[in-house]
Amino acid sequence: MRKLDKVLSCATWAYLALTILAPILMYLAGDRWWPGTLLLFGPRWALALPLIPLLPLALWRKPGLIIPLVLGAVLVVGPFMGLRCSFSTPRTANKGLVRVLSCNVGGPGTDRESLARLIRESGADIVALQECARETALKALPGWTMVTEERLVVAARAPVTRTKGRRIMHPPSQWPRASALQCVIHLPEGDLTFSSIHLPSPRQGLSNLLDRDRLLNLSRIPLLKKETELRRRTAEEIEALLRAGALPAVVAGDFNMPVESAWYRRFWPAYTNAFSKAGFGYGFTEKIAIRGFEYRVRIDHILTRGDLVAEKCWVGMDVGSDHLPLFAEIRWNSR
């Protein structure tokens, strides 16, 4: 029994150390080094699995070890998994408030009727859709002012003026795909620049690296590195494209990167993330399926810049896509 107690103590403190080091590795190396990238896009809740045997053993043999185990659990379900605990403040009026909806609606499972009902019942003022067929957008947004760039959509109840768009390669596609669509929306409160974006996914590189038989196929690391570099260049190019202009700005869409990503932190520091500021919970927006294993991550974002502030942000109901819709209520800071 003494040997068991010793092993249990070592395992407990090793687990606590792991829960401290894993977020640091993810933050410093995510999108820079493949182990950090795996942590960044992997099922982060898996780090809580060692608690299943450790907690009962600690209760049975050494109750004092409960404290470091609980601390480790807090680190996992809190900062490592990206828990946000923002609380919205009561509003006295809706003047100057704009409700934004963003959703990647690609995939054969998207229900047009559910999407149209979601938009209609949500009270959204501006909608950004990614991977959206034009006929789907027309059916979901009847009577709205709408601008498209291939399968990117920006629509609003107010007048919309298109300004620029950009198409970039998205492997494994053999042709450039729309990555950014920028417009000016002429709201009663004033004009704002609004962009719908869709950046390349890491899915192909991660799928190649993960092997069902051997767990990891290290010979395929160069493929993940190549894909990660493409994602870095695309994020840099799109941010530079959207940067110009003095108007308040909103950028919404499928960034294909969590907020802990090195590329997210490098290229979007001038913006405020609506869910990070005004959301509650984890904000998971996409269901990832790799080698038959499914889990959710937060890679869709609504960002604000300039004289705009997010007062509330939340994830909406499923419309059949592998992404969930993301909402934000945004107000002009001076109003």
C-alpha cells in the first residue's frame, strides 16, 4: 500500500504540472509547432480524463491529494478549455444597438428553412454567411440588401455598398476560394465597415498527421507545416486587406483558428473579440470530425474595431451545418 500511495502522489503532482504546462505550450506553440497545434485544435477536455482514476484513489488513500487534483481540474475546465464568464449589463434602451449573426452554412446537412427561421426570429440587423450557395442566401434573406463574393455573403436590413473581396487557395480545393468580402453598411446610427471572411482550415494537415493504427504518423508533419504556413500567409494578407479605412469595423466569420492561436494573436490584435469580451461559456462553434472522432472547438469569431463595443455574444441553435451560428449585440461606444 505504501508503494501505491507513493505512485498516487507522483501521478497527482505530475498531473497538476501537466495542467499548468499544457496551456503554456498551447499558447506559445499553437500554430508554430505541431504538438502545440494538436493541443490548439484537439479535444481539450481529454486533459481531464486522468481525473477519473485519480480522484477516487485520492479519496480512498490520500484525501490531501484532492486539493492539487481539484486545482488541476479548475485549470483544465477554465483557462485551458477557454471558459469565458462575462455578464451582460442591463440596457435602458436599444438605440445604437446592432445585432450581428455569422455562420458557416456549408455542408449537405444545412437546413434552409431552419436558417431562414433563425434569421427571421433572431432579429439580426446584419448577417455574414460563409460557404453559402446564392440560392440559399436568397431564400433565407428575402428583401434584404445582399452582396456576395462566390460563397461569402454580407446582408443587412440597411443599404450595403461593396468595397472589396479576395479569393485565395483553400486546400484540398484546386481553385481559389473566396476568403474575404468587405462592405460598407449604411445604418441610421452611421456607416460601418463590415467583412465576412473564411480562412483556410487545418483539417487536412491534422487528418494526415493522425493515424488510426499508430495514433501519430510523424512522417506527415511536413504536410501540417506546409498547411500551417499557408494559413499564416492568408491570415496576414486578409488582415492587411481589411485594415485600411477610418470607419468603425466588424469582421465576422470562420477564422479556422482559436483565440489562443499564434496567428490569431499576431494578426488581429487591433480588434476586440465579441465572445471573449461579452460571452459566457466556451462558445464552441464547430464540430470537428477527424478519423471518426468528433468534438467541438471555437474557431468562428465576431471582431470589432474602432468606436464599437460588443455588449453580448452567444452561440445560436443548430441549423444542420457543422458550424453553429454566432450572435453579437454591438453598440457604438459614444451612443
